[in-house]
Amino acid sequence: MMNKSALITGSSNGIGYELAGIHAKNGDDLVLVARNKCKLDVLKGILQKKHGIKVYTIEKDLSLAGSAGEVYDELQAQNLAVDYLVNNAGFGDIGLFADSDWNKQERMIYLNVMALTHLTRLFLPGMIERGFGKILNVASTASFQPGPTMAVYFATKAYVLSFSEAVNNEVRKTGVTVTALCPGSTESGFHETALGEEGHVRERKLPAAREVAEYGYRAMMKGKAVAIPGFMNSVMATSVRFIPRSLVVKAARKIQENKH
């Protein structure tokens, strides 16, 4: 019997790195996509040796226009099908929108929204045709409210949640599921990207990327539409529906300012 295969974006560190290990441990061949080829090659060597699976790596910056199509075309040329699509790559930026670097905002929108949507569109028809497939889109607890000082990031994650829920509903009778994973702050490379190398977040001890990855993997395998790791994260995400939006956005601003 042939191994199933998982395509994981942003797999050189954080949640994506951990998801690669989890899929490998469960006998899945891998397609790993990230910007850092050295890190990908090291991970490839480790996982192939430890789990006896095949790993195909693609060095790609998915924040650039056309990049998702290039990944798909390369896999088509290699005759590689994808059973699990994990859209994990994403980054944030911190500061007032009026003062922001537009190029960074544009790349963030492209990566967090366009690349994720395009990869889903490219690989979904094949999954439906085969009658099996699972997609995990990494959203955030940021998906549930506006985020002053991270306006674009929060908005992109709201898109990921809404899009994932809608497509999951559309494919519910096809053997394919779409799961939105909505973690809170996690120990990963995210804050360094958003704040710069010296960035520091004043926050409680954050959950490890491995914990979040394991939770997301289990939720995807069960076909859950929305997966929010952590009891308090779940309570906060649910409670904002019952609070006036004006209060939600004020509270979000206060929380953000306390972090940085």
C-alpha cells in the first residue's frame, strides 16, 4: 500500500516543523515548502533516516505572486499527489497601520491569504476526485476579533477562518475536510518575524509549537471544522460573539499594548 503524502508550507520551523515530524512518524511521505533550503535539507535528512519515508523539498517564498502555482506545477511534473495539505506559512507585523511598511503588509496579505487560497484551489479538485483529502489551514485566535496595532494580520486570519469554514461545508459529502487551526500565541519564530530579532513579548509561558501541532493534527484527522487549542483560548474566541464590537476592539487594543 502506498504511503499518503502531506504538503506542509512554512515547514522549516515552528508549528510547520513539528507537523512535518508528526506526519512522518505516522508514515506519510512529505513535500516540505519553505524559503530556507538549508533548514529543509537538514529536516529531510532527519525524517528520512528516522522514519523511512520519502521527503521532497521545495525552496519557495510563498509571499511572492505566482509562487503557489509554481509549487503545484513542480509536483505535477514529479507526478506527486497530495493527500494532506497543511497551509501553515504566515507572518505578522506590529505597529500602527498608518506607519507600516506597505511592502511588508502586501507580502503578508499575499502569503496569509492569496497563497493559502490558491494552494487550496489547486489541490482540492484532485482530493475530491480521489474521494479523500484533508486540509489544515493555520488561522489564529486573532481570527475572532479586530486587532489594533496588528490590523492586517488579524484581518488575514479572520479571512482564513471564514474561508476554511465555508469550503469545509461545500465539500462535506466528498470525503474531504477542511480544518481551521486557531492557536493563540505559541513558542515559534512568529514573534521574531513580527517584532524583529530583538523583539520580546511580555506574556505568560507560551505553549510549545509541538503541543499545538499535535492538537491540530488530531483535529484535522477527525475532520473538525474549527480547532482552538487551550481552554482559555476557546472561551475567549467564543465570548467575543456576545460582546459589542466596540468593546471587543478596545479590549483587543489593550491586550496588544500589554504584550509589546
